[in-house]
Amino acid sequence: MNFECESKAPISAPNDAQIRRAIGGLKSYGKSTFASITDEQGNYVQVLGGGVTCLLEYFNAETKVRLRGVTGVRNHVFPDGTVLVVRGQHIPMQSDEWFRSDQVADVFCAFRARRAFPFDVRWRPAPGF
């Protein structure tokens, strides 16, 4: 397993505490806006943003399919089409695609431990794929 967080040294065998600390420190602005964890087969989970404005994706290396995380709950603060702006990128999102950093950390830790993702996280094809 390889864990990478923008502006930090990669960790080849992260533990849950390291993952949670790094994910909790992400922001949609500043030095750390992105993190990913990749397994030996090339599958990965990645996050962009931080706090209550996280975009979560999963990539399956065997099928070459990239999926976007979905909460299953419409977020009335961020209606469909709200744009996540990070490092000059403008990413339109659906209202059920916004995650909190603690939810993202749960997904990363499950992936690291090769456990099923949390039951409240669903997946759909990422736009453009």
C-alpha cells in the first residue's frame, strides 16, 4: 500500500492514525488538497478537497473503471451543479457527491485493510468515463 498526500512524504505502509491525520488536514485551498492510497495491483482511492467539501473516487485497475463516491443523501447546501474549486480546477458535482473528511478517512482505512467500503458509500461512473 502506498499513501500519498500533497505536500507530504509518501508512506509505503500507512496505519489508520496516519491516514486519518492526513485526511483530516486536507483543505480545498492551501498546501494539502489531495490524497490517494494505492494497492499493489494499481487500484486506488483518491480524494480532492477537504473538510465538508470532499470529492471521493475509486479506480479499479483490472477493469480500468473510475467511480465517483456517492453518499445517497442529497445535500441541500450544495445543489446539483455546485462547483468544487481546487488548485484552479473547477469540478461540477451532484448534490449527493459531497463527503466529509471523516467519511473519506473511513473509506481510505477500509481500502488499506482490504475491507468492504462503509455501507453508506455508493459508487457510480465518474463523469467522462
